[in-house]
Amino acid sequence: MAAAVTGALLTAAPAAADGTPTAPDGGGAANGKPTVVLVHGAFADSSSWNGVVERLQRDGFNVIAPANPLRGLASDSAYTASVLKSIKGPIVLVGHSYGGAVISSAAAGNPQVKSLVYISAFMPDKGETLGQLAAKLPGSELNSALKPTPFQSGDGTKGTDLYIQAAKFRDVFAADLPARMTKQMAATQRPISAAAFMDKASAAAWRTIPSWALVARHDKSIAPALERFEAKRAGSHTIEIDSSHVAMLSHPDVVTNMIRAAAGQKEPTLASTGSKTLALAVTGGIAGVSVIAGALTMMAARRRRRTAS
């Protein structure tokens, strides 16, 4: 029975010619839209993208949200790169938090990746470690909230996993989400190996690939000042919103609009503040559209009254 089940699983999960796993629905979308690949960060899993996935699929995008192993920057980037190679056609690659560091290396040398999107993320340059980058500017409260936990792998090697203390999880990671929700998130969080913060980035794909960046003004996991520094250094199209670290959960409309813009589909509701820098007009996606629409309506009404008089 076990052999039959194993055989069925192997049949259902084909591999590429070089043995790397093939991503689900890895073929390019027939409607000409790029495939959107969403890479989650530490203390989270692929379900953190659910709201964004739903919106993108509704728009006709092919979406893949692979599991980020969270074992080390080099190995996680290599795994993600193998997923990208299994996809046909153009790719918009999105990373949240630590996932930003992963996509920066994973996209290097892959001509199918047309744009990069960073959501309150690390954007290391080649040779930088995340530990060095995190210490560059003040504003993060993550270090004091971490709970180091020793682990041993199957081959006998030992390491340290990092969790966020349950009592500090909501304040540091997701302060703008309901307490009931963050309590569940704290209980189901996936740890990251401490080694990931000591690995040097092997590449900085944002140097050659157009990038978009979201700065979360109330982020306590990655300092907002660091997010601004990284986006400016990369020359990213940038927006800022009043959000905690998990903007894709608390502001899925805004994040989806950024991805649409990176895909060349629909520009987000933004006001230009520079050649490549954008600022969100108001907090939140739907709220922003409503307020702007209301302002335009008032302006039109005033014009009509002046014309009538």
C-alpha cells in the first residue's frame, strides 16, 4: 500500500530534465500575462499571500507561491531559482521580508524575470549579510523579540532556529491585524535558521532588473528607514503606506496593485513624488480609491457651478 501511494506521488510531481521540481501550473499564462511568483519570509508560510493570490487569480494571472525553506540564504535562493527555471514565459518575482533577499539572488541571470517587487523586505547588495544590513539603521525591534531554539538535522549537524516570542509577535510582526488572528500566526510560525542572517548575498538582481518597493511606515521587524534606504539605492518605484510588517495581509489591495504595475497591467492609485519614487495618496487600497474619487467629484461639481454662474 505504501509503495502504491509513493508511486502515485512521484507520478503527480514531475521533475525537469535536470531533476529539479516542476512548479504547479508552471506554464506561462495563455492570456499573455506574466506568471507571478510570491516568496514569503521568515516566521510565515505561503498562506500569508492568500489575499493577494485571490486578487491576482481573479485578474487572470498565473500565480505560484512556493514554500521558502528558511534554512539559509544560499540554499533558499538556489531552491527558488530552480522553481523559476521550471516556469515558461515572463515572471514577476515578489518577495516579502527575508523573501526579498532570496529573490535578489534567485533572479540573477534569469532573463525570464522581468521585474522584482519587494514588500517591506530585505534588499541586500552582493556580499552583504542580512545581519549587517539590519544593523545599518535603527528602528527594528525584532532582535529583542526573538527566541533562539537549538535544533539538530538528520545528518547530525546542529544549528539555531529563530522564533518570535508569542507574547511579542503581534506588536513586532503584525500590529494592524486582529489579535485573534496574530495569536494563531504566532502558534503556527515557521522558524528561520540563524545562519540565514550570516550568509553573504551572492547577487543583487535589482541592479539589472526593474524593481518596485513597498515601505511599511509602522514596521517593527525591518526598520522603515532601512526599507527607504534600500529602495533608493536600488532606484525602485516606491510607495509608502501606514502598515505593519505584513502589508500583504493588512493591505492586500495595495500590494496587488503594485504587482499589477510591475507586470505592466494596471497602475496603482499613486501620486508621483519624483522620477522613480511614488507615494500612496492615503492608507489602504479601497479607501484610497474612494477618497480620491470623492475629491475628483467635488472638483467637477465646483467647475459646473462656476460655469453655470
